Amino acid sequence: MDNSHRLCIDTFGSSGASVDLAEATARPCASVRRAAPEQKVPGAVAEFAQTEALVVEVERVITLAHPLPDVVGYLADFSHTTSWDPGTVSCDRIGGGELSVGSEWHNVSQFRGRRTELRYRLVRLDPDHLTFEGRNRTATSTDDMRFEEDGARTRLIYRARIDFHGPARLAAPLLKREFERLGDEVSEQLPKAVAHALGVPPAAGGRPR
């Protein structure tokens, strides 16, 4: 995903620069699978049916024209999802100070005409790896970004995952195609957003920021 996705979706909830500056390639690896259930006492079949989670995952590999530290610095601020995630309506930082593990955002996304709200938290902040986790009462959304140097460019492996809980889990198999579409849109929009924010990359004659 998920805008997760960052691909966010409605879970029954309250719920540019030219492309030649960066190329995006999408892997057809969206999937739906069951998450490992919690341990249940014998005979609790009804409870198991209500609590078992279903998972939708999407992965995209995107090559960006800017150096790795600049790309990570830009994407570490999750409020920028309004620029690169087509589903995001707003994403506002909660609190202030320097970005660090534990920083949070209030995210509002629109999916299939309905809005969903999640509270996102930065759970991993490494020089080459970012992970954000968003939650509401029906789903947990995880945006995982791993970065690799590719000469003067950056290779981004972007994974969006939605864990559905309760009745919302029934929607997961129906939404696989929608997640694939959103993944394609992110692959197209994210390089444009990075190019717009960071300007002409140094290798193309610009100045580092």
C-alpha cells in the first residue's frame, strides 16, 4: 500500500518534474494472505472467526534520481505523503521537534469515495530503512521503505501492508486489484514528488540541497 500507501484504504472506517528524471518499475506481487492467528482455546471457533486477520501486501521497486541521504530525508517526513500518495487527503504531524522514532502523524485518506483516518507512527529510522505504522479500529497499515545506493541515484523498495481485523477482514480479497492499482499510482507519483521537492539532481548539474 497502504494511501497505503503509503497505501491507505477505506476499511469501513471513520475510516511535475518529468518522469525521465527517475524511472519506476513495478513488481506484480500484490498478495492476500492470512496472518498467523492468536492462540485460541479449544471450542472457540466463533471467536476465532471474528478475530482472525487477513493481510494485503503490495511491493514496488522505484529508482530515484537523487542521492540516498536526500531521498531518505524527504520521505522520513510522512506529511509528504500528500505529494506522492494519490489517496492521501491530509497528513499532519502530531507534536513537534526533530523527527525520531515515535514521531506521529494524523492521516486522512480517501479510497473508493470514502474516507479513513489512521494515526501513523515512525517505528524505524535508519540511514537506509524507514518504517511507518498506522492504526485505526479496523486495520493496521505498514509502510516499509528500504533504500540502496545506485551510483548517484537511489533504489527504493517500497512495501505497503494492510492487516484487516474483525469484520473488515472480509474485504481483503476483494481489494487486491485496488491495491495493485494504487501501487502503480505511487510508483508514478513518488519520483515526481521527490524531483519537485529536491530539484535537479547533482548528477544533472544541479546543486545538492
